[in-house]
Amino acid sequence: MQIKHVGVVGCGLMGSGIAQVCAQAGYPVTVREISQDLLDKGLQSIHKFLSTGVERKKLTEEQKNQILGRIKGTTRLEDLGNCDLIIEAVVEDIHIKKEVFGALDKICPPETILASNTSSLTIIEMAAATGRPDRVVGLHFFNPAPLMKLVEVVRTIATNDEVFQTAFEFVKSLGKEPVAAKDNSGFIVNFLLIPYLLGAIRALENGLASKEDIDKAMKLGCGYPMGPFELLDFVGLDTTYKVANILFEEYRDRLYAPPPLLKKMVLAGYLGRKSGKGFYDYTK
Ligand code: CAA
């Protein structure tokens, strides 16, 4: 099956990045947000990213305009009816995701492949909300989507082999590196990353070292681009808390149990870069 037209549901941080990546690879993309205001914000962030790219001489002004010309924004889910592949990137809430999958199933022709960018929920739960569980996969991009090379391609126990292969090849056509993963909560990366991030918070709670030294140790000792606290602030403490809870619910393993400090920081509104304060202060 050939993917000619891509749909993206959600134009937040991940949805906008995914729409941009697809348009950069030459696909016409229709991206849907629930309100015009949120859609404008998402499209604006794509515009800003591409303009920075032009300043950094990564692309020309003409290429930027061509990429933007391939992206059509909408607030109507029905406008995704002509897409061959639709990637869902709405909030990490299974009830909302199931609603989206159920609605897409009614709107799209039977051959359309439906994908979720979930980072922690199981794909089969969304597949079960459709009448085409064999045509549902996970396509998990990483933040920032336009820069991160990896996409986890997730096959459920119901996914058709040809559909999986099409999704895998599609990821390659985006210039990304696909890896195949089973439909277990967290797939490969978050299965390993979340215990690491939570472990860093526990180490800080226990007074092992300062957050600055823990970050420095992991960057210089392991060659990671960011230390765990920089990464927590980058991903968002609320997102990490939510993902950790979903994984804990699934595995009932204390490795995934959110430490009290994480919960307290989320309750205080210290969400990381997006709120101006997390483990570090971004207001200055
Ligand atoms: N357009 C084009 N290129 C751009 C760009 C733009 N707007 N902005 C940056 N770039 C390019 C830069 O030019 C640079 O390229 P070169 O190496 O060729 O010079 C490269 O991207 C890196 O940019 P910067 O130098 O500005 O930034 P950096 O070196 O500090 O890297 C980063 C930023 C890529 C985010 C890096 O810090 C990093 O990899 N951090 C870790 C991110 C990570 O782990 N993400 C996963 C989060 S977990 C997740 O997403 C899973 C989940 O489900 C929760």
C-alpha cells in the first residue's frame, strides 16, 4: 500500500512536529486541532521552527514555503477522510484516544491505516475501539520530533503484517530510523527511560548529590545530551508523572512508581520549561 496523504490529529507539541516532519518529506498533510486558537498556535510553532532552520541555513526560504504549503490545518475531523495514514497525537488519555479512533474509523475508508503516537498506553486498546484492529499500529516519535531520529513502530497482536511493513517503510521515507517494538506499555524507550528519570529524582530526594552534579555526571559519564533533570524539565514533569502512573498501573512494579517529590512539583505547577520552572528556573 502506498501512503499518499497523511493526517495528524492534534497540533500540540508532538502533533505539530509530526505534521512538519511528514510535510518536510514531501507528503501533503492535513492536521486537525479542536479549536482554531490551538490550531493557530501549532501552525505558528511549525512556522517558527522552519524560520529558525532558514536562519541556521538548514533550508532555504523557498523550501520553507513549500513545506508550509503542504500543511493544511482544520478543526474538522471529517477533513481527514481522504488520508491513507492518520497519526493520532492528542492528550495521553485513553478515553479521548478511543473516542478519536472510533470517530476516525467511521470517517475513513476501510484501507486507511490508523496510528497512535502514544508513549505509554497500549495500542490494542485504541485498535479495539475501531472495526479495523488489524490496520492499527503505534508510531511513537520523540520530542523534538523534527530533530530526533527515532520512531518506534509498534505492532499489536492484531496488526496485519503488511500494515506493519507499510508503517515501517513510511517511517524510513520520513528520513527517520524505525525500530520494531511489541505493544507493551512504554515500548522500548519509555520502558527504560522512565525508571532512569524516576531513579534520578529518588537519588535527589535521598541526598545522593545535587541535581547539577547528577546532570553533569550523566552527561559526561554516559555521553547523554541532557542530564536527567534537564530532560525531565524538557519533557514536562506533568507528562512524566502521567506516563509513570500509566506504566505503574500496567506493570505494578515500584520501578515505575512516581516519587513523592515529582507529585509535589506537579501539584505546585512546577512543570519544567513550559511553566518557566521545574528542577531549574527558566524565567530569567
Ligand atoms: N531547524 C533545523 N535544524 C535545527 C533547528 C531548526 N529549527 N534547531 C536546531 N537544529 C539543529 C541544529 O542546527 C543542530 O544541528 P547540527 O548538529 O547539524 O549543528 C541540531 O539541530 C541540534 O541543535 P542545537 O545545537 O540548537 O541544540 P542541542 O545541541 O542543544 O540539541 C536537542 C537539542 C536535540 C534537544 C538535544 O539536547 C537532545 O537530543 N536532547 C535529548 C532529547 C530527548 O531525549 N528527547 C526524548 C524525550 S523523551 C520522549 O520524547 C519520549 C516520551 O514519550 C516522553
